[in-house]
Amino acid sequence: MFQEPKEEANTMRAKKLLDHLFEINGNDDVGLASAYYLARINHKHLEEPDLESARLGYRYLYETYPGRFFGELAFLKFILVELYEGDSKDGLEKRLMELEQRGEKLTIPEMRRGFHRSMGEAYRVFELSDEKAYIHLKAAYDIEAPVPETQTELMLSVAELAEAMGHIDVAISAMEDFLRAAKWDDRKESVALRLADLRTRSR
């Protein structure tokens, strides 16, 4: 069930099974997981993705099951559909504002971190606002991750934006965290040099 179907026939069988599991399990974790993976199939695993069904599936989950793991995870995927699927960028800033309002209702730390990271990256990718990107990425950075090694790109993004905006203490802290977490990263030497320069400038 959790493998990416390689053929359309396998996908249809997976959808049928997930439909059945959701129907008989209702509100329990198995049912919510089934509904989530149904939306994921429509989003990512069809030869021609059914984006509208995926959007509706994700929206149903996060609106019907707030505070539940798969409800909040579905919201993070809903963000991706809203921002990156389709060619039109019309109304992008309005969509971002609406997503920001909805995202403030998330309660699970892991999901809040993912929400802020997604929003911050969107503000950077679409070159809308470095300030808003920094606010969101800093919020994501401030939520402790159980495995810091998975957050190294976030640390560098926060460091870069913080330095550009004059928040030198934050930039130094993020670089220090990166050097502790990214033991085998090829960028360690260049980050260490930047860190030394920042420390000198901050004295």
C-alpha cells in the first residue's frame, strides 16, 4: 500500500483497497491514513494526476480532522497543490495569505515546522518577500527537530536571510547548529569561514 504503483492497474487496485479501508474504518487512524493515501495517489501516482480530487481529499482531511496527524499532514500537501501545481501564478499572494491563516491552526510541532518551512520557501522561490520568508523559516528553525541532521538546509537558509537582514546573532547560531549537525557536508569549510567572519564583525 505504501509503495509507489508502477502501473495504472496497480494504482487502481490500491485505490480500491484504500476506498474500502476508509469506508469500514471511518474516523480511526487506519481510515484517516487510507483517505490520505487516496489523495496522494490522485496527486502523485496517476499517469495523469487528478489534482482537483487530490485538492478536495486533502482539504476534507484537514477541515474534518483538525489536530489529527493525517489531517495536519494533508494540509501540508494541500499547500503544495495550491502553490506549485498548474501554470497560473495569478492570485499567488492572496493564496499565500489564506494558507498562512489556515496554517496558524496547526497544533502538532512537526506539522507547524513543515508549514512554516513550506511558506518560507514559497516566499523565496516566487521572489515575493525575503522578510516574510525569514519570518517563516526562522519560526520553523525555532521548533526543535528530533533529528537535527534533517534540518541542515533550513539552518543555512535562516543563516543567509538573517545575515542579509542584519540579525547577526541568529545567523551565527544557525551556522553553529549547521556545523554541529552536518558532520560530512562538503560545505562545512565555507560555512566555518563565514562564521568566523561574522563573529569578527559582531565584536
